[in-house]
Amino acid sequence: MKYDVIVIGAGPGGYVAAIRAAQLGFNTAVVERSELGGICLNWGCIPTKALLKSAQALHYAERGADYGFTAECVKPDLAAIVARSRGVSATMNKGVEYLFKKNKVTVLKGTGKVLPGKQVSVMNMEGVTEVYDADHIILATGSHPAELPFAPIDGEKIWCYYQALVPEALPKSLAVIGSGAIGSEFAFFYRSLGVEVTIIEFMDRVLPIEDDDTCAQISRSFRKAGIKVMVSSSVKSVDTTGELCRLTVETKKGEEIVEAEKVLSAVGVRPNTEGLGLEALGIELNRGKIPVDTYYKTTAEGVYAIGDIIATPALAHVASAEAICCVEAIAGLNPEPVNYDNIPGCTYITPEVASVGMTERKAKELGIEYRVGKFPFTASGKATAAGARDGFVKLVVDAATDKVLGAHLVGDNVSEMVGGIVAARNLGITAKQLAGSMFPHPTMSEALMEAAAAVHGEAIHI
């Protein structure tokens, strides 16, 4: 059978590509060997947010006295928390299935491989292979957890996010290698449930891609929560032969031994490019990633690649944006290329972290003259009323143009605020214009207005 478009992979890149292609009139099929929605929906973004919401609810219950009520015998029910998380993923999975049916996207269940001549072979769970023709083939196969050579993930003592999402019991202690979004979120979740947590980070700060002020705030928040933070520290070996895992860690002060019941390896992801048939198509990888042009064409005619398998940030919303751009280019709509300088990022700990654009450190490195406007949530009426005064909004603004180079937010629910700055940067709005915009009071979001006013020393409430 022949399709106009075949997408291999049904994650946030693949399912969006398939649905958009169908909306544009293409006869479309999507190949998926596992759950619809990919890692993000089933084993990543969505279920982790469900776990973190449970942790947040527990946090509020434990602080009942701060809000004028008494909550007695509050304790986590791990099985119920995990079951809720899995239920959330199942609901969203069914949502993707519904969208495929609504848009008449054919689901080909099995493992896909690209063949020369614009063909795709699909081997189903019984080992039976069928071959399909397509005018356009989009590769969106995502990624899998990276492993340290001396600490292979065994699912028992050394975990990746799969095991961390569905623990049968809470460990007494957990060592987290890596303090990016995955490591930080799981560290916060397990600590919220009473686990002794140690974060070990190679760089000199936690959440190392974030602005320095953000890193400092989160480091304080982690330590306040009772999480041990080890930065500028490198894990040299992990011994799992004993009852506890023994991690040998090289620090600035010398070698240190960290013991923990479980180890979470959160050192990044690797692209799923093996077994795709790339060699037969003459597609050569560049540092493990598939090279593409502005509209995601590979070197093979009619074959495209998006998401974690190309050299762009491995984020669900990036893959989705690439999917739409790719498909609309195939349809001849001349879409605007994805703006990789305006990608928001969020970490859903407490307080939350959200950012977009350039850090202050980066502006200095590039020699850009800039101004900073900062508004602390200690000065926010809404934050004070909510009992969530930790954090701030920080804007890095070009001194010459007054345009926002970067925004860095730490605080309650700031992941819902950063989208406004993404839109503002897309439109080229200046700090003066942002400061002159009317925000509702009292809200957390008016901190954006106050930070913009602070750029020019015109803030009222600080």
C-alpha cells in the first residue's frame, strides 16, 4: 500500500507531524512499536508532572497550619500516587488515539525501518514484516536514556526514569547523578516523600544551563528541603555488590564515598537511530545525530528527520514545532523556520523554574551591553497570600534596542508565565512596552511588568 506521508514514531514530534499532514490532505500513516504519545506522554513529561503534583499536594497538606487548618496523619500512599500518574498517561494516550481516528491517520503497529526507494518496512509483534511506499517519510523516533560506562542501568539498583516513575517501594536513600530537569524533578519528588536524596553534579551549579541567579536560588531551595547537593563533583565508579550502592565521587576536596539504596542515572539521552536503515540510504550521522536542512530534509530524497534524533534541543515542544514546520514545508506552505533562539524551558520542582533566551553569563561572553531588571516574589502580594514567596523574575535586556534577550523565572507556577515572554520576544516587544502593559493585580504574572520597569529603574513595588 502507498501513503503520501509515513511517520516513524508517535511521540510529540511524530504524532503532531502525522496529524498536521492529515489536516493538510495527505494520506498519512504513523508507525509506532510502543505506546502512542511516545516517551514524553507515557514515560516522561506527563507522568512526571502527575507525580510532582502529588508531591505538591502533600507539601500543602503538611503545611496546613500555615493556611489555617489542621491536617493530621498526612502521609504519602506510593501505590496510589503511581497509579494516578499511570492513569494520567493512559488518559492522554487515548487522546492521541482519538486524534488519529478523528484525522483519519492510519496506525501501523510495529518497528519501522526505511528502505531505499521511499519505502518503509514494518515488523509487527509477531515478527511479520510488511512494506509500504510513501512520497515522504518523516523520522521521529526519539531517544532513550544515556548510561555511564561504569554504571549501566540494571533496573534494580541503578535506575533511569522508567524505574523512577513506577517504584514498588520507596528507597530509604537515593543518589541522583545529574541535576538537569530530569534529575532535579525526581530528586524533589523523592525528597518530598521522605527519601534521603543526594544530587551529584559535574558542573559547578545545579540546573547548569540556567542563569546563575536561578541556579543559586534552586541550590538554596534544595538544601532547605534537605537535599544534599554536590556540585563540581564527578562520579568515578559505582559498586552495587553490597546492600547499598557505593559511589566514588571526585570532589574539589578530594575523593568521597556516597552510599545510597538506589542510584538514578540522569545524565541525558541518546538518539534512537539504530536499526532505521540509515546506512542503506547513505545518511551519515554527525555526532550521533541525523543532519538536516532548515526544513528537516536529510541527504536522502523524500526522507526527513525531527526531534531528538537531530542536533536540536531534546524537548517535546521543540519536536512538535519541527513537525509542523516540516509538514507545512512538504505541503509548499513556506512556513517560518523554527526559531531556536526563542525556546522556553521549564523544570517542575518547587519553586518552579522557567526560562527563555539568553542568560546574563552568555550576554557577557558575547560582549553585549545589557541591562537587568529583577523583581522578587517577596514583594508580590499574590505570592505572599499564596505562601509562595521564594523566587523572582529576571529580565536580561539589550541596552541598545531595549529588547528582551532572556527571561529567567523562579517561583510558584512560573511555567505558566514564560509563554508570555516567548510571544513578546517573537513580536520584538521592548522592556518599555512590557512595563507599559497592564497586568491584572494581584497575580504572579505582574512580576513580568515590574521586572521590565526595573530595567529602567522605574519599578513601583520594589
